Amino acid sequence: MNRTAPAAPKKLGSSRFSRSIRWAALPVVLLGLVGGSLGLTTASASAVAAPNAVDQITGAGVTDSAITMKWADGLTGLDNKPLGGARDPQSAGYLGDYMYEDFKNLSLTVSQTEGLASQAISLKWSGMKPSDATQVFQRNYLQVMECWGDAATGPDPENCQFGSLGMQVSGTAKATVGLRAVYGRKSGDPAYPGATGDIGKASVVTNYDPAELALADKHVNIPEVGSALSEVPFRPFTSPDSLAWGTDAQAEYFNKNTSNELQGAGSGTDGTGEALFEVQTATEAPHLGCGKAERVSSGVKARSCWLVVVPRGEHLTSGLGYDEAADNAGLWSSPLSATNWAQRIQVRLGFKPVGVFCPTDAVERRMVGTELVARLVSSYQPVLCGNGGSVYGYATAPDTVTRRELLSTSDGASGIGFSTVAITRGPSDPPLVYAPVAVSALTFGFSIDSPLGNGPVPTMKLTPRLVAKALTQSYRSQIPGVNKDLVPAWAKGNPFTIAHDPEFQRLNAGAVPASDAWPGLRLMVPVGNSAEYTRIWQWLQADPAAKAWLGGKADADGMVINPVYTGTKGGDLRLDTTPAPDNFPKSDPTCYRDPNPELGIPADKKYCSLDLNPYVNSLNRGALQVRRANDGAKVSWDLRASAPDGSTGWYVAGDPMHPGVRRNWTVTDSTSATQYGLQMAALCKSDGSECVSPTIQSLGTSVSKDFSTSKEGVLVPKATVSAGAYPLTVVTHAVVRGNQSKAGLLAAATLLDYVAGPGQKTGTGLGALPLGYLPLPKTMVDQVKAAAATLRANTKPTPPTTPPVTSTSARPTEKPSTPAGPSSTPGNGGGGVTSSTATTTSVTPTTTAVSTTSSAPTTSSTPDLPGDDDNGSDPEESTPESSAPESSTAKTSPSAVAASVPQTSPAASVDPTVSESVALVAQPTPAEPMNFSRYVLAIALFGGVLGAVAGPALLRVRAKGGPGAKRG
């Protein structure tokens, strides 16, 4: 295979170097996707686990740390091995022997148990009896929770995050199965526990748990509902001596909007099932402390936690069958009740460390740009800052902020940015160096419960026109008040949801149920402006059927676009014309009033389109909300909520969708979708043919055939899509400002070195390439190396004569460093992933290449940085550089990137059997006050965020401009 050699290093002949000043932290945009902010992850760690049979793009499969548990083997300990003998209903003291037949064949596989962060893991099981019926949980289902605890025998029920109101499963006989209430407090005759209040004797006897009597001193009576009911309190990790009683007290720690508990997961007719479970770290759930870094003799150890799965069968805790009482069919008791708890499967979970700073004496390099590389930076940062390396602080920001930072002449501006498009610059702006560092995909991630009741719907196909319909509030369920038959005249012939759309049904053959009772399926979209959002609109406009429909032409079934989005109902919003928007407008002004004296809703209160269809904060947040089955629609009246005018009573977000009826989807990216276990839609041509999902092959085909190189050296998508290529593949570039200090250029080169080397090893450990990113083809790796060489060619080995100014927390003089390479030695201060041998998967390789030349010819042996128009000297240099002309050297760059994609083979995966301990290398950075200029920046950014939120909703007239032009 022919491969393009790296371009010759470019030399900066006469640029001004600026001093490097630490940039103030942005309070609401600094990311911490490993489980803390990028400055809060461990500074030195070895890989914990690596993919075995995991698809790098979709995340499907299991890792080397996957484990299968058999219920009959009994409880397991800290090593996930059985603590003692198998479960034996004939043994003395066996609790719940009458449940043995319900679960004796149950086997559970957990996809990942080590190296966990904030993410989803897959649970698959077999050997259960079928759940009662579709979307009904009367019997034979699983309940799942995350718990903390250090005992070798596993966690106590008091240590588990479970029991949130509003998360009850659909179709359960009694809501108590999703609470912390247990039947066990005796009243009167111990052999016949009586009851008071609303609980009758028959109900108490039927659901009575004899094992709870021994826990009377731990579980407190609930007098308002009857003396037979007790409550299992919650014991927080953060304050283990302060038990939380009652739902109000527990809400201090978790509730329906934050808890990851799964109150019901059903099995199909063959007894198998599947569920995705959101794992939470000490960042999302401090009261569990999972992954919290703690001091040990060897350095730092990440706290482990427990996954607890409680199977529910056909027997009550009293021993009766679930249907023995005609008025009492179904299960009543909580999984925390002693007899139910004794049937649990428990799995110890190992986490990446959370809460350890990079070294305080490390120089901080501020970076800014698209969120598409957030997980990449999050994985690389702990390794890069080890062994004296720089701290690469990263803030996501709109394209306009990224451009402003990179072209700024102000001290302390970010010297490294990330963008999917070239930065527009003028003749006097600083030179910029580009390097492709990430290949990922924009996608439509979804989580829809299967009508079979045994897990998620695995696939969904979409045409550009179907996406256009969802983005323009053209389905009736997206209009406030339609559930009360207040349907606008234009929408009377439109489907209720996308699942009701004949075009969708023909394409998906009934895989997604259409239900008026559980509408859902309102597409979530991120707020703000971005070149990535423009890319989606350009894909829609390139499809003739979608373009015609956006222009006002009804589809074959008579569905029409919401007229607000055509410009025919005021304004000039034409989504079928260029330039394509760079945001997702929500322009429908409809509001709905529903006065109801019984519920306390006054006649002057209303909710509007943005309440029913709220924005999400980011691509990643949309994926998380889909995993939590909550689209955030604020249409539920709450008498206690505060209205905008200060009065009491207002609309708030309702309950998450219940297991069995969850139906959510969002605009997101492949890395966020894999993080939270979402399925990704296949994108089809307008006639429903050639449907392509994001995969290693489809992204590889796209970068090999459907990208060309711009004059700036940026890989840009072509107007056409090749067969087998995923149409929304995106390439993100690192963009380095050329007129910064030599130390700044060397730090950028060090980052690129890591990207082109160890950073391409796939895995789940720190420093590895996260799931959702395509390993860079060889030609892209060469481009990254060439960019790093160009940056180094424009530095000298001598350090700057004036140390860079830092903030009140002093850092040392800047110096280049080399990040630790892959290591198999835990706690060595270097971190990274263990070395492995990559296999090569060839995906339609291309050898064609074109070259672009630099600007005017010069006579030097190395060319200048692109766009370098500064003839001044570097104030940090003791000796000015020569300003002699330099000779022209052609820069070789591919017109079609060769897709020689390295993949880590299972046999060569990172060793998962490494120590949990990592070396403690730093203390928390002291807090710093913001100076005046930092306040100005923070206020400006805050104002920008407000503008981004309000602009798309209020603006009807779209400004004209070039592709990617910003709209107010």
C-alpha cells in the first residue's frame, strides 16, 4: 500500500511569541467526563481494562472485565467470586427457599466491571420466567441499583440508591415495589401482624416478610400508613452516621431526575432480557462515592462500588404465590425487604480514580473548542500531565469563541483549539497549524423499549425527510395542547409522532410501537450555534425529497411542514435554502392554557413550545437524558413550584418514562451515544434504500472517499456520499496558534505526539482512545506527526528568558516534556495504557494524494507557518531570528484519506489485571480569585450562553451569509 510521507516541518521565520498566562477557569463549561473535571482526574494511572469484543464505534459487546454470574452459585465477594456454598433450599437458615424455583436458572452477564466512569453498561440475562405481558411488570422481572460498601460480603440495603418517587415501573400491581417500604413491623400478636390506617390485615399477612422482624431496630415504623410498614433508611457514603428517613430526606441525595435505579426490567417469552444501566461516579452521586480517590500506602486507590440486581419472581415474601389473593395479584414488596434482598446478585465494580489533581507545579495549557473531542481530552489528560507534563485544560465553546481565542493577541488566550472547520482569518491574524485528531460521527441516538418487553429496540432507520419533520415541530405531539384536541388547522392531517408516520412505519416495519398513551419521541436538540449543526442541515438540504418538503411540498401521505418554518407565517425562516442554519430553531409560538381549579391551575398560567420541547445543553447531555428516559418537558403542574413572576404554582418537568414504555431520542455524537449505551439510527436515502449506521467500516469508507483537503489543510466533506459511507462522519482538527511562546508550541507538539502514538490504542483505561472514535487512518497519523514537527521546527532548545506569568498559584517556568508512553507498571507516575500490538483493518484504502503549496516563494530550506504575516521579533527571544526569505516547499496532503485503520486485537488488549492503586502526585490547586479581565470574559460568555438559548427561539429572520454564518 502506498502511503503519503509526513510533510516537511515548517519553520516560523519571524512571528511574535506571546507570553503564556493561565486563563481563568470557566465555571460552567470545563468538562469532566471521566468523573470529574479534566483537572480533577488522577494524574497517573494504568489502564484497568480493555475492549475484548467491543465495537469501537457502537460500543456493543463486552470488555475483558465482563463477568457472568449464576444466581444458583450464591453471593460473591470483592473478587466477584462466590463467598461460600451454592444456594441450597434444603440447607438450614436458607432464606426464601420458596423462591428457589423462580431463579434457579438465572444467569446474568455484565459487560464491564473495571475501569468504569460515568457511562452505561449492558446487562443481559437468561433463565428467568417470562414477564406477564408486554410492558407489564406483575412478576418475573429484575430490579437494579448501585450501592456502596466495603464489607467483603457486599453492601447493606441501606447503602443503595433506590426508592425514588416517580420512577415506578408501568403495570406493577403496587407502587411499593419501587419504594424503600417493607412489611415487617409487628402489631399485636407476633404470629399475626395486625395493621392500622389504610392497610388491611389481609394485605399485611399476604406480604409480610418474617425476616424483617429481626431488623426492627434498623427499620423505622411509618405510622401514617400503618404499623405494619417500616422503612429502610438511606445511609450516605458522605455521612454514614446520618441516616436519611422519608422521601424528603432521601431527596437530598437522589430523586427521579438524578437516580440511576432501574425499577423494572422485563424478560421475553424465552426468559431472556437486556437492559442498559447508567453507572454513576462520585461526581454524579457523591453520596455513593464510587471512584473517589483515597490515599493508601502506595499512593491513591479508587473506591469500588457494587451493582446489585434483585430478581423478582412469582412468590411474595410471605411465601404465597403472587396471584393467591384475588384482590392482591402481583408483587407488593420492596427489593430492599430482607427476603427479597437475600436473592440478590451482587457485582463489585472497579472505577477510574476521581478527585486527584494533576501536579500543582505543572504548567496549564488552556484549550477551547467543539465538544466532539471532550472525551478524547478527558482520557488523555491524566497521562499527559504525568512526569512533569502540562495540564491541558479544556473548555467547550461555540465556534465564534474558539475563533476569537485562537486569533487573539491578548495574553492568556487559548493557544490550542479544536474545530471541524477552518478558522476564518485575516491578513494580520496569527498563523494557524491544523492537524486531524479525531474521527467520529454525528448521529441520532435513541432508547426505545421493545414491544416484546425484553429490552431495547435494536435498530431504527431514518431518511433525511423524517429527520426534517422532527426538527421542525411538524408532528402533532410537538405542539402544546394537542393532547386536548387543540390541533392547529395545518396539523390536522399530520401524524401524532414519528412512530405514527406512514413513511417511518414502512421503513421500520412496526419495530417502534405507535402509542397515543405514551407519545414521547420528541427529538431533543442541543442549544447554541455550531458548525456541526450546519452539517446536519446541509445533509438534509442535499436530499431532494427533504429539501422539497422543507420548502413546503407535502409528502406522499399528506404530511406538511409547520408553516412557521417556511416563512409563510411571519419572518423569513427558509430551511430549504442556503446558507444552512447553524442551530436548531424552535420557532413555533403556540402556548396552551389548561385552567383546572381542582389541581389549582389558574386561568392565566400557560406552557409554551419551549416548555414542551426544551433544548438540552449539549450533545452529551442529550444522550444522558435519553438514558434517563427524561426529555425535560415542563408540562406537569406543581403547586409548590415558583412561577417566573414569584407566585406559587408552575409547570415543571414530569416523571421519567417508566421501564417498558421509554421512547426517547436525541441529536448527539457517536462518543456520547456509546458512553450512555444508546442505539444509533441508520441513515437512508430518500427512498429508504442504502441505510448506513455508524460503524468502523462506514466511517472508514467516509474518510477514505468523501473528504478533500482545503487550502488551509482541513479535511472537509464532499457534497456527495459514497456507497457504504456514513453521511455524517466528522473530522475534528486541533488548531494551534503559531505566534505563541516556544513552550506553548512544544506543549502543543507534545499533545499531537500523543494523539499520533499511544492515543490511538483503543481501550477503557486512562490514556486510551475512547469508544465512539475511529482510530486515525495512517495518512491522518502522518498529518498529525507533520504538524508536530512543524511546531517544533519553530522553536529553539533554549528556554525563554522571562518566565511566563501565572496566576496567584505559582507554576514553574515552562519547559517541554514527554508524556509517559504505554506502561504495564501500575503506579509508576507515568500512567497511560499498557502497550499492545495493533492489527490493521483495511477499509477501502486510497493512495491518491494532491499537494498544496505555501504562499510566495522564499529561499530558506524550510517554509513558514501557514498564514504567517508577522514581521516582528519574538519578545521572549534573546537573539532575533533571521528574516531572510525562505524557499517554497510543497505540502503534501491527501485528497482522499487512506483508511488503513489500526484496531487493537483481543489478544493484544490492555491487561485488565493491574492494581487499582495509582501514585499520588499532587494536592488540590489553591483557589484563585478572578481578576477584572477574567470577570469580563466570564460575563461575556454567560451573556453568550443566554443569547444562544434565547436567540433560536425568538428570532424569525435568519441573517444571510456564507455557510456556517452565525445567527443571532
